[in-house]
Amino acid sequence: MCVLLSAVNELTLAALVVLTLGAVFSYKWRNLGLAAAVVALILGLLAAASSAYGALVFAVALINILSLVTLDNKIKGIDYCLVALMGLVTLIFFSVKGLSLVLAALVLVSVPTYVLVMLREGGVNAEVGLKYIVFMVFATVLFFLGAILLATGGDPLMGYVMLILGLSLEVGVAPLHEWVPDVFTAADPIPISVIASVAKIVPFVAALRIITSFGFDERLVLFTVILAAFSMFVGNIGALTAREHARVLAYSTVANMGYVLACLVAATVPEYVAVALAGGLLLLFANSFGKIGFFNAIKGEGSFSPFMFVLAFSFIGVPPLLGFWGKLYILWSLVGVGYFWLATVLVLNSAISVPYYVRLSRELGVGWQTRITDMVVLVVTLLTLATVVFPLVEWFVKGVSVLSLGVV
């Protein structure tokens, strides 16, 4: 075991060195940043605690980097390394032990988005960046204070509430979602596709690891349940009434984060933690592939219509697409811990989402064109369709079940 951990640390260190050198020299040679990002992700994949989890994180991060090729910005080359850093931290996150390192990983995933959100063609969008950074700083402070209170045996009520509020503000759970529609609409679609995908994984897993490690009063779970249900309704109703494509996807994110937040409810029953984790991760990956696809379609002013509908059906939860399996395992965990009404709310909201996903697919759907944005959409569509082969889902769930959630 010590030898294995040593190997992981060495691979991680090598990846960080490669990323640092790639970022520095990309000022003169932009392609070095791209090469360094890919190499670092490969090293991170080798160090991942689960090949199943690692493969999907690697895919999300690599596709995010590929999509950045279409964005001509002032830090071209460095942007690849920033996304690779987020991917690397996400890849090795289950190998990290100790509360300080778990919280450090959260920061390392969050901080690069402060820069990425401001990127646009030929310049920066400082206004949207300022709004985003202010909310993220508050989110991080709340999350940290909540985690520390739980870990040190402080007030469990205050600790748990602050942790969940920090998480909600970080990822955009209603009613702490006000920044999401404005930022998603005002920023360039490509950086937003990064924020809506790879940046969402670590915060949820960090919260789950902290909660399962330090415990809490089970009566506090009702607070999470109400937030999750409220976010589902606010997100889906907001998406139904929105007209701008990016704003529809913003509210869709609010709804999806409500679905994933429901996974934390399963932390009350140890037997269902693994099922909830598998469901939450599958849904996060489905959300990642879908958001990358749709935002790249917005960037390219449309994409191949069949791809748009496949991604939409995954969001809705049509079997046997990736989104279906995520919702299925979340429902399984909710029923297992006795929250039948929240499971019903999840199914109801999936039905509510049908009209706006179909409308979005129809409006963004065009004929095939050979462009980078269309190639990105093609790749994420194929990954979404990969779960048509059931053993792939079983392989992922088994791989996730052996992951260690403990912080210490």
C-alpha cells in the first residue's frame, strides 16, 4: 500500500512539474501548453484510484481542453494547463487523505475558473469575472468554515448548514443560484462549458467525504432534502420560461445540481452511500458531457441535430443513456433510505424538463459541418451513448464501490 501511494505521489508531482513548465513556456510556444496539459492528464489517469472513474474524468477534462482550441484569448496555452490542473486534481481526489488536502483540492479546482470565466475572443470580460469571483469566495469561506466546525467537534448544526450552503453557492443550487443565469449568459460559452462540467465534481465529492467522515445529526438531512427539491423545481421552471439558449442551460444546471444534491441524503445510511456516490457521479458525468455539447453548439451557432437530441434525451433520463443510469442509482439510494417523496419529485421534474430540452435541441440542431465544435459534440455524444452497453455501467459502479470516502 505504501509503495502504491508513493507511486501516486510521484506521478502527481511529475504532472504538476509538466503543467508548470508547460504554462511558463506556452507564453512563447502555445502548443507546449496543449502538449503539457495532455501529458499531465495521462499521468493523472495512471494515478487515479479507480480506472472507471479516472477514464470518465480524463475524457471530460480532455474534451474541455479540445474545445478551448476554438477560443482565441490572451492567455492561449496557459488556459489548457489551467483546465488540466482541474482535471488532474479531480483524477487523484480519491487518493487524497486529510481534511486539509481535501479542502486544498477544492481550492485548486475552483481558483482556475476565476480566470477561465473571464476569457473571450481577443480579450477579457472583467465584469462577469468580478461577479463570479465574489460568489465563489463566499462559497469557499462557507464550505471551509462548515468543514472545520464538523471536523473539530464544534456546533454540528452550524457546521452542516454552512457546509451545504457553501456547496450550494459553489455549484448553483437554488436559492443560492442567482449568479448562474447571469454568468452563464454573459460569459463565452467555451469557458462556461468547463465551469459547468469538470468544476462540479470535486465540490460534491468533498462534501460527501466530509459528511461521511465526521457525521452529523440525521435530523439535519431534511435541510438538504428541501434544498434539493427546491432546486429541481426552480431550475426546471426557470428553464421552461427562459428563451436565451445559455440561460436555459443555466437553469438546467440548477435543476441537475438539485438531483445530485439528493445523493447526500444517502449519507444517513452507510449501506447506500456507495449507490448514491455511483448515481451522483454518473449524473455529474452526464451533465458534463451534455453541457460541453450544448455550449459548443452555441459557440458554433448550432450542431448536428441528431447529436443534440441524444444529449437532450440523456439529460431527461431516457434509457439506456448515461443520464438515465445516474438518475436510476440516485432513485435507488433515495428509496433505500426512505425518502420516497423526494424520489417522486425527481421523477416529476425529469418529466417537466422534457419540453425545454426538446426545444433547445430543435433550435440548435443543424446539418453536419466539419468544425472543431462539431467534433467535440460528436465525441461527447458517443460517450453518452456508451452506456447502451450495460456491462460498462456495471464496470463503473463496481469501480466506484471500492473508492474510499474517508477524509482521515
